[in-house]
Amino acid sequence: MISPFLDNTLLLAQAASGGGQGGFFGNMPVMMLLMMVVMYMLMIRPQQLKMKEHQKLIASVTVSDHVIMESGVHGIITSVKDRTVMVKIADNVKVEYERSKIAAVTKKSDVVDATEA
């Protein structure tokens, strides 16, 4: 229960602020715009940056790069075509993948260190 003193204080505060003009519904367009900007900055923009970075990665692969495919297969690129790459995954085993399925390019030293250990 609200005390009479607090109730009178709330009424005086409402009267001083203009009697409720520009309340919640008056600020609704501003709130919607702010929500859209926040959604863009938190969800859409980072995804766009990640996609651009992945496209640069795909465009820069060359023969003898060590790659990790989206399926988790590790291999070495043996040939590069417009849309596909040939990946050597074992001795005498080569598989053709779409370039877009390359998840990461690793350093040659990472692979050599792993085989030596």
C-alpha cells in the first residue's frame, strides 16, 4: 500500500512534468529506432564482417595450404579451380570440395609440429 505522502508526491511530480505529455507512447518511435540500431549493431553487422573475412580467406587459398574443412577434415590443397579445390587428406587420397566449405587455413608449422609430436 502506498502511503498518502508518497501518493501526493507522485501526483506533484506528474503535474510538474507536464501532466503525462510525451509519455511512453510519445517515445515509442524513438524506442523502436533505438531497438533497431542496437539489433543491427549486435546481430547483423558482426555477421556481415565475419562473412567478408571468410570470403577473403576463400579467395586467398593457394596450392600447398593446409586447410580445415567445415566437416572437420584436415588436408593440403593440391589444386585450385574457380569453385572447387582438391584436398589431399591421406596418402593417395584426394577429395574435391567446394571452396566455400573451407573453414580455416592453418600454418604449415602447426601441422608439422603436430606430426612430430
